[in-house]
Amino acid sequence: MKNSNPRDHSLPLKAFRTYLQYVNSGLYFKKEHVLGLENVPVNGTPTVIVSNHQNCLNDPLCVCLQLTDRRMNFLARANVFNNPFFNKALRAMGLLPAYRMGHEGLAHVRRNSETFEDAGKALTDGETVMLYPEAGHQDKRWLGTFKLGYLRIAFAAAEKMNFEKDVMILPSCNHYSNYFHARTEMLIKFGKPVSLKPYYERYKEEPRATMMEINKIVHSEIKEMMLHVDDLEHYDQIDWLRENEFGKMYAKTHGFKFNYLPSRLLSDQKLVDALQKATEEHPEEMENIYKDIKTLSEGIKELNSCLCGCCYWCKSTLIVASVYSFVKLFSRYKISKSGKCRETLRANKRVISVVGQRLRKKKLLCHIHVLVCSYVKRISIGQH
């Protein structure tokens, strides 16, 4: 089951990894959460880590900097290996080129056999290989379909070991409080590993059917661990809803801690499931709700303002702002010179008109805000 002498990184690379840990954990992220470390097979066990891919370089980097007891091997896009110096340096760090049809073309895609061979060699040496079977990344919280390449590599390695040693598939997921800003929080969750040994005999007879069955299990486990939004048609509205005070309200109602990322992930999963279930059961009502949410989010962005969690406070703020605006305009009119009174009055009327439009828009947004709050409360107690 174990290889007694898997390769390790050289001393310079270990020093570089220590530097990256300082930059990544100490500076870039405000806080890191790692769950399920007990599920990670011990170093020396041939292991393929499979994960969702939503944040480019951060995804593999965060896992690599957490599993410091082993040499990690990753597949990266092939164009970064074009420079001979970087090609040598990246391979030394455990990165291998992955050639893609849409980028490098068919002729280069055939070179993936060399990459798969190198990845399989790493597994037979008892090392860990990490792949992203979606074959791409996006900045949205949903899981795409999986390619079977990671299982082909795993079973090929098992075959080289005469199917005597086990190869483990470790499902994993990355989750971030925010994709686009520094000093946010990051979460890594490792699921239960899938042993390939029970599938060896069936694989010899039906390789593709066996891989598809395992792929379904792995995909399902990662999907359950992460925040997955199926309803891509209303993705922006759902994401905006959970990111604002409505998500906080839902978390509080269900006993989750909104400011603690692992707990908030569970709350967001529950909220998204409730919204998607409501959409299935009451599509017309939910379509109207999503239209209101879109109007609310776009209106707040347009006015460059914020509606806090209490609508009464919002309305009070609007009243104070309107009184201040009219007092200021009236003062300007009074101190104007007599010859410029008419010009000043016309200018003030234009400003008053703009202020009035903004106030009417804010009043509409406050009304929509009340409706959305009411609906989230209904979702929270199971009344769709």
C-alpha cells in the first residue's frame, strides 16, 4: 500500500514553499479553514486528489501549502511551459503540462500521453497527483461535468503495479468568501477517499463503464461538499441574495454563524437548495421574486448606496437626506445676487428634480426590499 521512499522536494523548493506559505496564509488570506484532513491518505499512498476549480492558481496553491508532508504533482495549462527555463523549473516543482484542443490544437493534445505517463509514474512512486476534471475554471459557484482523464491515469498506474497496490481517489473542494479581493477567507474540505481496489476486476472487463460509475460517485461527493448552484438562469440573483443581509438573516434563523465561513457555507447550501426547490414548485412566483431582486440589486448599484437590514432606518435616512438637500438648495437661492436669481432658481429646480427622482427610486427600492425580506423569511420557515 505504501512506497517507502517517495520523492521529496529539494531544499530550495522547500524554502520557496515556506515563503509562499507566508505570502498566501499570512498576507493574502485573512483566515484559512481546512476540514477533513483525517481523510487524506498518508504520504506514500498513491493518491489522486480531485477538486472543483473556481479560482485559478489559488486552488492548487492552497492545497499544496496545506499538505506539506508530501511532494504534490499538478497538471497545468501547457502554454506556461513554452519557455525552457520555466519548463524545467515548473517540472521540478511537480507541475506537468496539460494540452487542450481549444488552445494547443490536436497535434499537441496527443502529447498528453507523455503527461499521463509522468503522472502515472508519480503515483507508482507513492506520490500525490492533483487534477481538476472540469478541464477549466470559472468564477461562479457551480460544478461542471468531469472528464475521465484522472481515472485513466489512476487505473493505468494500478495496472503498472499489477493491480497489487491500491490507488486512492480523494474528493476535495475549495470555497472562498470572495473571489476577487485579498484579506478574505478560504476553505478547503477533503471528503472520504474512494479506493479503486474493489473495482480492479470489473475494470479489466468493462473499463469505461467502471470509470463512469466511479466518476459519478466522486462528482456527487464534491457537489455535496461545495456550494453548487444548479439554477444558472437566476445565478446572479441567488448569489446577490446570499451575499447580502438576506443571507445573514437566513443563517441567523437557522442557527448558523454568518461570519464563520464553514458554518456560512452550510447556511448558503441550505438557502440555495430552498430557493431552487421553490423555483421548481412555484416557478411563476419565483420569477417575479427574481425580477424584484434584479431591480433591487441594479438600483442599489445605480444609486451607489446601500439598503441596510432595517427598512425603517432606510426610510428615515431618506427623509433626513431630502430635508438636508432642500435646505441647502434654499440657502443657495437666498444668498444669490439679484441678477442671478432666475438662473439660480432654474438650476436649483433641475437639481431638485434629480433629487426627487433619486428619492422616488429609493422609495421603490425600499418597497422591493420589504417584499424580498418577507419572502426570505417565508423561505426560512419553510413557507414557499
